[in-house]
Amino acid sequence: MTPLDPRIHQALEGEVSRDALPPELRQEVEALERAVGQLRAAPPLPSVAARVLSEIRRPRPSPARRVGRWLAAPLALTLQVRPVWTLAVVAILAAVLLTGREPGPVLGAEEGIADFVGRFPGARSVEVVGSFNDWRPGATVLRDDNHDGVWRAALVLPSGQHQYMFVVDGERWVTDPLAGRYVDDGYGSQNAVLIVRPERGGGRR
Amino acid sequence: MRDAPDAAVVARVLGGDPEAFGVLIHRYEPELLRFAYRMLGRPDAAADAVADAFIRAYRHLAGCRDPAHLRPWLYRIVSNRCKSQLARRQRDEIPLEEAPPLADPADSDADLDRAEQLEQVEAALARLAPEQREAFVLRHVQGLSYAEMVAATGVVATTLRMRVHRAREALLAALKEFA
């Protein structure tokens, strides 16, 4: 996906005037504003008021009775397993039983292992946020087990291109200086780019 | 009671007047239904999500920490119901047979163009990842501020801005593809 010119975002946030934009950018802003105008006009939707009030007025069973009903109600469990994962589970069990050794991670055909390494001496915490975890701080934490200032994490990711940044001490967003490839993040900074290649034959690099 | 602030209505409900909850339903139902419809793409699914959300809100009203700002709290409950529905679906697209019908061929060319454009916009919205769709709809369609969006989603503002940006990019790209 090609990032938009930052001025388009600024215009849509009301931070700059649309009239100050060059014509080609103004067209993009107008296209999005037209789309928003159409989305704001939802078709007539049925009211739920009567339904909700009817439920509210219904006397609720006592907590003990609700627990009893919950315990007595049958619970349908649906487990969908791809055949390739079933074979993988069988392979793992066979490896454990036959060799007694703990196997490495089993990767899908289009997955690889991404190693994240950052040097942040003195940091209290380091995380990696990116397109693979929806840029969510706290989702992926790096570790510095020997306290030498070098933080690491390894993730199994789908093969392909991923963008990411490090978040140091929960507040400082840092571009990985060792990434080698970068893209503009639309905020005046750069996201590092990681290419994950499929691991043929499974196991860690 | 109809014009009373949210905190006063909540206090009345918690004080033993469940009918007063109807004031909150009438106050927030239109925007919550529109939000759920834009998230789920189906009127019946939107109605189910919003009805379920209001019932949960009533039952957990005492747990609302800031009754003076009920709006983000209600959005949060509706958003969670929408995500539960989306997670149960195989595909996040508006099924063609349930898409809003095009205008009658007897309508004017302008009406046909408008109907076709709306269909394209809705199809483009349906192609967004749920988190991006939610952020875009909350920001642009529902008009929430980023502070309200943080309260409604529990996600930090920087991440929400990123999702809105990505949603704009994806939406424009899809609209160009349909054009």
C-alpha cells in the first residue's frame, strides 16, 4: 500500500486548509470526504428500543439459578484443524517419543523466523511494534537476559515484507538503525522493513 | 427526564427506575446503529449488536466509571459485540444479496450514479481490516475525537492514528480500483 502524502492526512484532520494543497492532493482529500459523506447517510435502521426494554423488564433468574442453567447447558465445541497441522502434531509427538528431545518450532510452509535485535543499554523495557502485531505496544516484548544492553526476540511470521519500530521504555519510538531498508511512516519518521523468507524444512535458524 | 444529562439518567436507573434507561436508548440508538451497520454491513446484524450492547450496558451500569461520559463506554460495548460477530464470520464482506440495492433503472442517471458510488464505498469499507474499519468509522463517520476513541477502544492514540491513516490509504486505493 502506497503511503499517502502527509498533507492529505493533515487536511483530513483539519490541521491544514484543503485549499492550500496542490490540485492532485486536493482531489484525494475530496474523494475521501465524498466517501465519508456517503457513509454518514446510513439507510433507515429498525429501532431496538422495544426489544431492549422488554428484556430489561423481564425478571432475571436468581444468580444461583443462572449458574445452574449454565452448568446444565450443553456446550458445543467446534475444532477446525487443517490436515497439515494434524500431521505436524503427529510429527512432534513422534519426535518427542522416539528421540526424547524437545523439538524446535514447527513452521508452516509460508512462515519464517524473524530475529529482532536492538542495542539499548540502560533501557528498562524494549518492545517491537509493527504491521505483524497491528502496531500494538505491549504485544511483543524483547529480552535482555544477560543484561548487556542487547535486547532480542524471535517471532514466527508469515513470509513477506513487514514494517516495524522499537518502543523503548514504553514511550520512545526508535527506528532500527541496523534494518537496511526503510519506508516513510507518514509522521516524519521511518519504519524499518524486514523481509521474512519461508524456512524450508522447519526448525530455527 | 429526556433532556437530563447522562449522569442524572444513570443515577435514576440505578436508584430503581429501569424505565429511565429508555432515555439513553433513544439518545444513543441512532448513532450506535449507524456505527454497527458500518462495521457489520447488515441491518439485522447491526440491530442484534446494538440491542445486545444496550442490554449489557443496563446490566453493568453500576460499573460505568464515568456516567457523565457515557458515549465512549457505550461505543466500547457495541464495538466488542461487533468484533464478536465479525470473528464468527468467514469473510468480512457484505454479501451481494444483502448489499443495498441499486436504484430502480427508472430513476434518473444522477440517482443511479449515487447508488453505484455508495455501493463502491461500502464495498471498499468492507475490505478494510476490522481494526482499521473501526478506527475510520469512529473518526470520520461517527465524529469521535481521538480522546473519545481511546476511551471507546482501549487502544493508545498513536496506534489509532496509524490505523486511521492506513484505512484512508486502503480506502482510496480500493475506490480507485472500483472506479
